[in-house]
Amino acid sequence: MIIKYSVGLDVSAADIKACISVIDIEQRVKVQFSKTHSNTKKGLLELYNWIIKSHKSPEIPLVVCMEATGVYHENSAYFLLEKGLRISIVLPNKAKKYLQALGLKSKNDKIDAKGLAQMGAEQNLKEWKPLGNFFMIFVF
């Protein structure tokens, strides 16, 4: 029985590598889907629709986990938050140490997205909320 969905996002200037994982009651994490989206307004909408389509059981919690990557992650975070998703943003050094602890030695965007999805599934990460009122600003 699945107890949580987790979306790991590795965001760069050009694209967003996304991985959706689930964790079950026996604490096994399984990758369900992976996909790359462009880091544009259209790409973010496609990402959101893909997440919603892949979230097969809406009664089961879903979290989106991403690294703080300078300014590249901000559009994704604000957009997905505005759409009602729970967002967690982790510091790059925390994500790196987590991946190292899992024994993942090679580093690329796809591996990072998978590791962030696993991190979001296994841990109860702090939910990210912007300071004060926010409105969408797309810098593409």
C-alpha cells in the first residue's frame, strides 16, 4: 500500500528533470516515472499536468522536493505552490550528502532528481512557504 508520492526536481536554466517515486508501508521507495520538461512557462504547465496525471490516488499525500539552485528553481517553486502542491526546498549540500549516504557516486541531473524524489519520500521535509505575499514572476 502506497503511503506517499514524492516528486524530485532537478532544475537548471534550460530544463527540469523530474522523477516521481512512491513509498509503501514497508518503507520501500520505488521510482514510478521520470521525464524531462523545458524550464519555460509551457514546460512548467506540462510538468504540473504530468504530476497530476501520475498522482493516481489523490487521497495519498504528495510532496515536491527540489534543490535551491540559485534562481533557477524559483519559477518552478512559485508556480507549483500556486497550483496547490506541497513544496520542499533543500540546500544543495544537504541533497549531496543524502545522495552520498545512499551510495550514489556518479552525479547527473537524472540521478539528482531520483535522489530528491527518494529524499522527499523517506523524510518529513519542512514545507517551503515564501516570505510575505507573493505573485508569479516568470523570468524566462
